[in-house]
Amino acid sequence: MSDTLLDVVHVGKRYTTYASNLQRFANWFGAGIKPSGEFWAVSDISFQVRRGESVALIGQNGAGKSSLLKLITGTVRPSTGSVAVAGSISAILELGLGFNPEFTGRENAFHAGGLMGISQPELATLMPEIESFAEIGEFFDQPFRVYSSGMQARLAFALATARRPDLLIVDEVLSVGDARFQAKCFDRLEEFRGLGTSLLLVTHSTSDVLRHCDRAVFLRMGRAAFDGEPRHACNLYLDELFGGDQPDLPETSARLSELSNNEDQFHIHPNYRKEEYRWGEGGARIIDYGMICEGKSYPHSVRANTEVSFRFSVVFENDYDSVVAGFIVKTHDGAYVYGTNTMIDENPMYLSVKAGEVYEFSCMLPMRVAAGHYLASFGISEGKDQDLKPLDRRYDSVIFSVERQDGVTGLVDLGGKFSVIEKS
């Protein structure tokens, strides 16, 4: 038996447009009308998946991931190239696909399972396990249209994995489930992999790629830009997502990167978000920022528990007796993780400044947080105690990613450790 389960060879999919529906209709009957335009959803993609291997497909929306999955599953025929699968496929391509909104979960399991090629007697045998794994209780016998997205994902995954396929394809569906159910799903995936099942995982979660995949294919504009080691593929993806590549700086020369003393350079750096919320009463301007971790300047991703230095420079336009610099970290969906400032720091500072002066502030943080995307905010105020007047605040102005390969959940890593005492 060949070790190659999936073989994708120079696959491409072309979609054409016509000047009118009449021209399109006439072309179906051999009229030979040339299309007015064409679009290649995927182009010249080649890769293989071995038995028992876990491969991720990553890339921005529109990169061609879903189109490629449709070609692999046979939902769409390729315009060029070929796809060969030496075994059975089970796929979860999108929530609700193959399910009737008026059917109950049980009825949908019989219906969709039949479409997957499972006989009704076998489905009847598998049904208790499907119901048990989905964990949706009495909703299993309620109409599918009343299901939440998480319940839909539970039913879809329970059905798709009711029997072990040779190749399991999962397209982002696990992202809508809760953390406990996601862990349960990945436990089943690991069990299947141990028995020889291959996994093709489409996700935007770089932490899932690093934890669960042996290889990653990075797609860009319908082409395979990289196929290889997951960490490098994730870095390429984050580079494209957050900005251009930056050179690695030796730790000894990291401080050589100077921030601007006059012009606003904040927006030209990688990781900057043009969607930032900037406000304040004026009198000072935050004009530049820096970020250094493990000798790398402006990293798009950092490893959990490493120290990251955030720096920002401020030019003052007025005299102030007491200014306070602040820094905040939030999750990408806005949850407040941590905030500090020079007034509540271990060594409080009240800085007196003159108009025209430029100061650089630095905050060193150990990234003891869960994996995910985070937003950084910078602020400068004047005053003392609770009577602070915001001069310039750049909220959610920088985005970065934290990677970790352990199973820490929640928002922060408190470093908890278990001990066991035998009592008898």
C-alpha cells in the first residue's frame, strides 16, 4: 500500500464571466462565445498528504483554502491538474452543509450520514455514539433551525467522526465551539491519527497549527506560497496579516533601533492597525513605537512567557509639571488583560517636561497569557493621582500574536502547579 493518501498535482480552478446571461447560456450549447473575464480561485497547487499525517492549510480570507477543499472532496471539478485520494474522506466544510433546517438533529444525522455513504442500519448502530459525543441533550430531537452555531458544530463533528475515515477534512468549524468541546474534538483527532487517519485542517489559529500539525501549506492569492515546517508557515501568514517582514536583530544590538524624535513614524511599522482609536486633549503626541522580543524587532508573533519590550516616544508641545505614561494589553475581541502606568509602577515616576522635549518610555512585559491575538494601547496624560487629563491616547493601535504549545486556557497563565499527597 502506498504511503501517500492524498496527491494534489498542479490543480487549478478557473471561473469565467460573460457579458450577459444569454451569452453564458449559449456557450453551454457550444456557441463558442469567449468569456469577458476569468478568475482563478486556485492555480497550480501541488502537495501530498501521507497516511497518519496532519497538514494545515493557512492563509487570509480569499487565499483559496475553501476552493481547494471543494476540489479535494470532489464538490467542484478542477479546471487543470488532478486530485487523487487513496481512501475514504469525511469532511466538515461549513456549518449546516448537508443539514435540513426543519429536520431534527437525529433526522439530520440519518439524512446527512446517508449522503456520506453510510447505510441506514449502520447509522442506527452509530446513533447512540453520535448523540453522546455531540452533547446537545434534548436538542438532538429538536429542529436544526433552533441550534446555535456551537450546537451545529457539535452535531457536524460527531457525525463526521462517527466512523474513522482515511482522510478527515475540517474547515474552521471547531472555531465556534467552546474550549472544552474543542479539546474533546482534538482528542478524537489524535486517536484517529494514531490509527492511521490523515488530517487536513483549515484554520486561522496559528496555535492549533503548531500544536496539532506536522506540516503546513501557506496559500497566498490562490497559490501555494510555502509547504513545510508549521512554525515557518505561521510566520509567513502572520507577516502577511500584520505587515511586511522585518530583519532579525541580535539581542546585543536591539537597542540600536532608535525611535523618532520629531516626525510621526508610528503608522509605518509592522503590526500597526489603522483602525486604532486615537483621542486626547492635545499638548503631547505619541509619534513612534517599538517592540522587541528575543532580539527580534517588531515580531508579529512571540512565544508565551518570553519578555517583550514595548517602547514609545512622545513629543511635548506644552510645559507640564507631571506627566504619566500608560500601557494596556487587550485580547483581539476587546477583553481587558492588563494595564499599567508610570504612576502605579513599582517605582512611581512623575516627570516634569518642557515644550519641545521628546521622551521615550519603555515597558517590559513577560507574556504569561494564553495563545491568541492581542492589542496594545499607549497613552500619555498629565496630572496626579486620579485627576489625570489625557493628552494623547492610541488605543488598540498595535496587534501581535502569542504562540504556545501547551494546553493553557483562559486569559492568563498563572503558573499553577499540582502536587499529590497519598493519604492512605
